[in-house]
Amino acid sequence: MQKLRTVVIGVGYMGRFHAEKFAASADAELVAVVDADAERAKAIAAALGCGFESDYRKLLAKVDGRIDAACVAVPTEHHHTVVRDCLEAGVHVLVEKPLSRTLEEADELLGLARARGLVLQVGHLQRFNPAFQALAAQGGQPLFIDIERLAPFKSRATDVDVVLDLMIHDLDLVLALAKAPVEQISASGFRVLTESIDIANARIEFADGCIASVSASRVSQSPVRKLRVFRHDGYVSADLQEQRLRHVRRDPAGGATGILESEQAFARADELQVQARGFFQAVRGRTAPLVTGEQGRQALALALQVGRLIEERQARHGA
């Protein structure tokens, strides 16, 4: 089977990792990497054995050596323009989250992808975490979802606040678990080391009574990625960093303590590699990817609403 001809546009911190996975894939040929910093693009291209450009439009304009698929990992402010240009050129796209800056931009991209029959996948990476996939497969109505994501400060990605930088990942997970419509949201957040919101919490109430508490910080000392889901018969605690689950249930036999506890560990998965493989499979089969553009829009809509509520609260308190 002929390999898909691919490019990675934007090879900063995340883009370089994407390029490495694309270059190592048996399903794809990494034709080139692209970055506005030509020296960076040249160095990464030399390491991966592919071509390089400083302007992605030169690759899209080539009549021969057509590009089949692209990964877009440029700063968020450029997502709309770059993804739109790729789709208009007939190129399938995997775009880093968030899908775009606004819902209007997102809707234009979704319309383009639908009209041209192209795959538009959004890089919500934790959907490919084996611990989360096992948790989601259990089904059942959640009563309460508690997610905590803490990260040490990095100067990258400070073009957006912590809601669009980190929390949006977990908002996507919440929407995947609690399938009922959102009824009410409250949120708070604070600026700590940047001019944008660096730490935030959102409380989301769903139409079926489920409540989710989502916390995110990019100014913490140690990375934490924890998820707890409570149901009528017990709860599951997921350590997404270590990719394992802990189950606590009522013991139907009574038992000494009245509860049963168990742990479930998973073979360490490279989520970025699994995501790339899923993207290539969707492109080949013209099927829906695990995280569709529509789902990326839903997560964006919720993140923008959380961000708006935080800003309104800051304005009320003169922050």
C-alpha cells in the first residue's frame, strides 16, 4: 500500500514530536517539515531525513509530489489560516488543540472539511490514553467527575490562557464521559506569572444531574493528571500520567470492609504515536477519526464559555 505523503507545519515544542512520529510511521512518508524559523526547520529536517520549507504554501502549491495529509502545530492564532489553506488544497488535517480561536473560525473549517470530504482531526491527546479509554468503555452514568491537571510553568503556549492551553484537554474528556447537554457553568481563575489566566477551576452541571469539577494550573511544581469518576456503585480513579486505574466498589457479598478495591495497569502507550496511526487510518478509510472536528468545536465552545465567565468574575472583583 502506498504511503501517505505528509508534512508537519510548525515544528516547535509539540510539532517536533509530531514530526518524529510521522517520520517513524509505516503508513506515511514525511515529505517535509515547515517552520517560520528556517534554521529550525532545516535542523529538524536533517535529523529526520526529509525536506524543509519556511512557507507551507509552497508545498501546497506543488502540482507534482502532492501532499495527502498535514499536521498543523503552529501557534493558535494561525490555526484557522493554515488549516483552511490545507483543506482548500485538498489535504487532510490533524490540528493541535484548540481547533481555532473562535467558533466562527471553527465552523468555517468544519464546513470546508465536510464539503471536500476531508478528515479534520483535533489533537486532544488524552483520548488515546489507554487508562482513559478503559474508563470510558465501562459506560454507566457518572454522578460526579473530578479532573485535576497541573503542570510546571513553561514559556511556550503563553499566547493563550490556561483554559485553552491545558484545561481544554479535560473539558473534552468530560464531554466524552458525560454525554448529557450542559446546563450550567461557573468558573474562576487567576493570573500568576503571565498576563493571561494561569490557574482555573470550572464547575459544570449537566442536564442528567452529573456535575464535573475541572481544575488546571500551568504554574505548579510537579505535573499531575488525575481523573476520578463517581457512579452509584463506586468510583474509578485514573492516573493519566502513569496510565493506570484504581477501582473501588461496593462488595455485593458484604465482606469485611463492605468494599472491593482493585488496580488496573496498562502497557505504556505512546499517545502521540497512537494518535498519528489513528489519523492515517481515518485518512485511508475516509472515516471519522477518534476526535472529530465537531468534537473539537464542542470542547472549544465550552472552553470559551469558561474563559468568558472567568474574565467576568475578574472584572467584578477588579482583578
